[in-house]
Amino acid sequence: MSTIIHAILGYFALLLTVRVLSRRPGGQLTLYEFVIVFLIGGVAIQATVGRDHSVTNCFTAILAIALMHRLVAWLKDRSPRFGAIVDGTPLVLVKDGNWQLEVMRGMQLDPEDVMAAARSKQIGSVFSIKYAVLERNGTISIIKRNES
Amino acid sequence: MAGPAFKRPVTDSVAKINHELAVGEDLVFQRKWWRFERAIWVLFILIIALDCMGAFGRGPLANARIESTDHAVEADYERIERTGTPSMMTVKVRETAPDPIELFVSDSAVSGLGLRRVIPAPETTTVGSGGFTYRFPRGSLPAVVRFEFEPVGAGVYHITVGRPGEALMHMTVAVVP
């Protein structure tokens, strides 16, 4: 029972912590951000399973986390506001060739981050970017300026 | 071949930028979220600071000392403990009848705080009066007896320690999860 409670509390504590960290998961992770992922995961697992390393205990913890994940996904589907709280909303970083500084500062992003995404689309200059959008999954989408 | 059970016409519901790029940006919400983030970081820093001070155990705020009214016995203990984390209570006996040294510990020390070990091992242990009376052969005073705890669950526990028949010391220990 305590494992299930710890797993549920751990899930929401991790969700909150990761959510308030800057939104740069997946492909945007830098080396120093990997440290966060490994450390948080390692610390959380100890508090969740405690000294009971039995298969039963680990299995119930996994089931509890899976159920929480399913519940959050269901709530996100039902409520766009809840989805925005959990995942955030897309944010425009460059609009009509202008940096959206409020958003850039708020999300702790640098022009270099945007240009890294631009280069992956074979765009070498910031002047060729019409829109850059920070997506909910942390990737940056680039819309090229129409040269004609 | 049967089609899907439910269908809905596609609508252009995602908010657009410059009336051309469907993004769904919500800056009003995002500004509120940034304010919330700042509050959460303040809370995180506060939690870390309180933890360093020992508000959640294992620090200066958690350490406590109590002395019996006759000044014969004194105990150093942690008023805030953590579940599953070992801790030590040190009881110092300064004055006692010639022989032997007897110490009473209430049952809550076992049921609540998870008393694991008494150091040195007592000569005898007597059960009764809502606790245990440990008897130790007397050496030179002050004599120091250590009780090792490992709480099994969160809660607030009241324990009593002292020489049986003399002034007892009453302690309140909070165990955090």
C-alpha cells in the first residue's frame, strides 16, 4: 500500500518538478540536462520502493505509475485547460522576423537554440525565419520566410 | 467495410498567428504559468532551506535535549525523525542508586519509533507499566546508554524515558514520511 501511495506522490512531484523546469525535453536535451534526468529518476525510485525490492512491490509501483499516467492522459483529453497545465501551450519565439523576447526570456531560450532548430531545416540565417514556434514537446518548429 | 462509429467535421479551432499560422498560443495562460513557476521556485528554495535547518529532521532544529527535574538523567534525541531512517537517542545517567542502573522506556519507543537496539546490551529487560525497564551493571558515572531508532511510519509519538520511580522525561517526536 505504501509503495502505491509513494508512487502516486512521486509521479505528481516529478510531474510538477519537470514541468517547472525549462521546456527542453527529448531532442533538445543538452548534456547538463541529462544529469537532471538521471539524478531525479534515481532518487525517486529509492523513495518509491523503499527497502522492499520484491518483484511484487516493483510491479505494483509500475502499475500505479501507469494508472496515473493514464489518468492524466484522460484528464488532458477531457480538459484543454488541464492539458495546458500539464504540457503547456505552443509559444511563438520568432514572429515576422522579430524575436519574441518576453517568451524567449520566460522559457530561458537563446537565439542559438532557435538557430539549432533552423539548421536542421537547412536554414542558415535568422533572416530566413518567418516563424519559430516552441512546441509542447519542447521541439522548435521553423516556418521559412517566403523569399518571393 | 464499416466506418468509424463516431465522426465530427473538421473545424478550424486552433488560434492563429497573423491569421495564417495555427499555433494555439495562449500568452495570457503562459504569463499566469510563469508567475506560478516563480512561486513554486520560491517554495522549492524554502523547502531546501528548511531541510538544511533540520525542519524535516537531520539538522540543528531537529536536535533536542531534555533533562529530568532532579537533574539525574539527561537525553539527547531528535524531535523530528524520518521514516525508515536510523537515529540515536543518547541517555546520560549522572546520579543513581549504587547498583544497578535502571532505565524505563515507554512502549511507544518500540511501536512508534521502532526501537532497534540498546547499546550496551542490558543485563535484563523487564516488561510492564506500559514499557520496558532495562537494567545495566553500573560502572563509573556518568553512564551513557544509546537507543537506536528506525521509525516505521509517519506520525507524532510521545515517549517516556527515565529512572523507574524517579522523575521521568516526556518527549514528543514527530516522524515525517
